[in-house]
Amino acid sequence: MKTIFEPTELPKLKLRNRLFRAATWDGLVKPDGTLTEGIYSIYRELAEGGVGAIVTGLTDVSPYDWALVGNMRLCSDTLIPDYQRLTEIAKAHDCRILAQINMNNYFRPEKRLVKVDINDLTREDIKDIVNLFTQAALRAEKAGFDGVQIHLAYGWLLNRFINPIYNGRGDEYGGSPENRARLPIEILTAIKEAAPKLHISAKFSFYDQKDGSPEVNDGVEICGLLSENGIDSIEVLGGHGQKERDPRYEACFLDLALAVKQKVKTPVILTGGNHDLLNMERLLNETAIEYFALSRPLIREPDLPKRWLNGEKDKAKCISCSSCYQTYGKRCVFNK
């Protein structure tokens, strides 16, 4: 019988358990990308709390692009020492750490910055995007990260690129799922070649979650293409929705994760509504899902994995109210 707290191994990533901290926006990073003591404190709590791996909040790859206020950045070599200190904190507690690399908008650095729509990107622009992601991954490697997670979710640039609602291109980067997945696959391939020791994950959200819809089949096909091209793991979820904010919906994106898992041999990480250790262990033994990610439960209880490991089986105290997202540093309103 498999358990959540047995040591396990993903490609190029040895883990003390099957639990990930899903990427969480803390909003405490300075505008230039340097880290603050608040960030170090949050990551120290998580690493000490027993989670197997931490995925950072989304991390900008371009010096001209800020996805959110106070999010991380790996767009300059000068930032490497700050992030090296972050990875050392994680590793001091036998916790693995991945940088979630992301782009919101592409800006062409001409005489003035020009924001370029997906349909207007030239091949040179696309080549530059691939290079920006690759250079960020190399900085992550120099800083001591165990891997990177390519952000293909929540309406950021790469998620829009694979979505036919936004991608109306008539060339080899538009039209079929294979063409729309070409840019993410080029990024994946470039990172694999430049940093072969890094674990490369993808965070993938479906833009339509209706069971059996063409859009779900489309997303499953794109995940299959990522798998065929050597992605090491895929974190699967739907978009931000009501189910994710309602604790009654345990493992709320399970159907989407299972649909992907039927298509791929790549390890799949299930995110969304994971509050119950016993349910996760049931899924671990009854389905093909082997890894689980949590965000808000670890905001309320950073030591939740340690509590479970020590024999307490109660569900996470988090009620998924999302009030933490209205606080400075994304802290739980129920904690003093």
C-alpha cells in the first residue's frame, strides 16, 4: 500500500513525501525582484513544516514584464544571490524547491516598450520569448533550485497562446493543438538542452472544464504533447472557480487530472481542494494520481504535513474562504 509520507522520486527530483506547496503569490518581493525577510520567513515555515517540495510564486522571466505586484523575478543575474539564500533555506530542511517561471505580456524593447499581441508576435519575438524563459531557468539552476515549473495556466501568456480564443495565428504557431503548443514545447526543449539536470514541470489549467467538451479533449492532447517532448511532471487544475473556493469539493479537479493521466505516462500532480489526508491516500491507491499540491491549507497551517506525519489525521483547518488573499503577505485571517 502506497502512502503520502513515503520517500519517492520524480525524474531528477527526490522527495521526502508526495506533497507539494502549489505556487502561491505572496506579494512581498521588491519591485526590482530582490527578496525580503518576509519571503524568507514564509519559505522557512513551509520547509520546516514538512512539505516535500515548494513551487515558488510566479516568477517573471522578462525585465520589462511585471505579472503581479510583489511577485518574484529571475530576469537578471544580479538577483541570483537572493534566490540562492531562498533555496538554501529549503534544502536545510530536506525540502525541494522549484521556480515557477512565467510571462504575462511580451514587450518588444524598441525605442520605447511595445506590448505585442499573440497574433502579432514575429518569429524573432518568439525566439526572444524562448530565450527569456531559458535564461531564467539557467539563473534558477545557478541559484540552487531543483527545477522549474513552466506556467501554462490562469490566462498568463503561454496559457493564452494555447487557447484558440486568443491565438488566431495562421502560421505554424496557430490553429491545431499541436501548433498552439509549439511555443511551450520550444521553451521546454531549450531548457532541457541548456539545463539537463533541472526537473521541468508544467502547471496546466483547462480553459473549459465541461466533461467531455472539445476543449477538455484539446487540453488533454496538449498535455500529451508536453509528455511526448519530455516534460518531467504536469500539475493539473481548472481555472480559478467556485469549486476551488468551497471545501465541500474535495480534490475538485480530479476528473481533469485523471483525463490527462489516461493520456500520459508523465507523473501528474493534482491541485485544488486537497484538504483531507485520508482522501489523498485513497486516491493514491485507487487511481493513477501519485502527487498532490496544496496552497491555502498551507497558508493557515504551514506545519500541516508534519501534523499529519505525526499521526493526526484531521482535515486541514483551511475553509477555502480566500480571505488570505486580501491580507499583506497572504496570511490566514484566522491565525493570530
